[in-house]
Amino acid sequence: MPIPMAFAFHILGTSSSGNCSILEAGGARVMLDAGFPGPRLEASLRQLGTEARALDAVLITHEHSDHCIGLAALLRQNPLLKVFANRETAHRIQRSLKVRPDWQVFETGSTFQFRGLAITAIPIPHDAADPVGFAIDCPAEDSHAARRVTWLTDLGHATEVVKHHVALADILVLESNYDDEMLDLSKRPLNLKQRIRGRHGHLSNLAARDLLLGLREWRATELILGHLSKECNRTTIVDAVMQDVRAAKGDLRVTVVDPLEDAPVSVW
């Protein structure tokens, strides 16, 4: 049996340009999304003192390139890597791959087990084939209770299912994609602005804030705001918007991931 790993959660990056994180818990080291090209992905792994061959699995939320473009590079270094995705996502990604990964196909909405982790695939509203977020229940350590890490990016609005999973998260990664005024003033075409704002687009800063303030009870002690647009958002704006959330939940640590920084953000 593998030696249980101490808990660690590392966000290698989360923005409109690429999304990727690594969770170490129990006997598993899994990557959530692989949204960076191979060279950057390899460099980020080296920053953590690890490499693709040390990964047990990759969980893919959907087929957009900022969530899966690095998969081919990972497979070249680790051909036995297990790749978890639902059927529609796996089908669309496979078209761009020269090899066939060890697909581990799950049903959206289901909970499945992998090396001591209980992983729930959360249906989310986004303009992809069958997009999901993930809620991962990690086993208890000697001195810590079990923890749930929830990864929710790329959602146009918060459904009741999303709200349910947000409330249950201990460590929550939530999209805070754009500032409304910056999006209005940007040079993006009108149809793209409408797509971003649509019910299957992205969460604005205010929508992310209102989602959290609208919950009657939620248990997260770590809130990580991610998937910021480089062109239409700033960390200082997100931080200011989230002041009401901090005031409403005094035991909460809030981190805004800068889309312009390459250094990992880690939770131990």
C-alpha cells in the first residue's frame, strides 16, 4: 500500500490563460485540469519539486484549451497516467491527441473513488460539451479532520447544485472572472462580451460575492478566487469586492490568485 501523503493543495495557476492545480492527500497525487502548454507545466511542477511521472491522475473539467492543453505533454512523460473525464469531454479531447490515454470515464453528478479520495463531479453551466467542477473529500490526517477541496471555475451562474457544493467546501476555489466596468471598456467584440456575461459564460466579481453572501451557512475557512481575466480584472478590485465576504465570515482566509504571476499558491 502507498504511504499516505501529508495534505497539500497547490494552485499552479488559474486565469483565462490557463488553469491547473495539484492535490496531495492520502495515497494520491492528482492534478486538476492541465491548462498550460508543456514547457510551462513542466516548469511549474519543478517549482514544487515534482514531475509528471509522479502524478497518479489528472481530472479534467471540460475540453476548452485553458483546462486541457497540457495533457499531451503529460502523457508523453507519463503514458500510464489515468485521465478522468466524463464521456463528452473525453470524446472531444481525444480528437486532438495522437495517443489514447487511460481514460477513466465518470458520470456527471456522480461520486467516485480514487486512492482514498472521494471525488464528486459537479454539473456547472458553461458553454462546453458537459462541463463540471470537482469536490474532493480527502481522508483525515493524524492531527486534522477530513477536508473537502472544491474546484469551481467557468460557470455562468450559480445553480442550486453549485450553491450546495459551495456551502460544503472547506477549501473553495471559485471563479471571479471579470469586473463589469473593465469588460464594458475593453476592446472585445460585443458578441464576446455577451458570451462572457451569459448564463453559460463566466462569474463576475459581483456575482461571486453575491453567491457567497447569499448562503445561509457555509463552512469554508480557505477561499481562493481564481480564473481572473488578465484584460478585464485586477486582484485589487477582487480584493475590495470581497471585503463584505470577509466581514460576514470572520474565520475566512481569502486569497486572490494573480493571473500575471507564475508562482504556485499553496494550502497546507
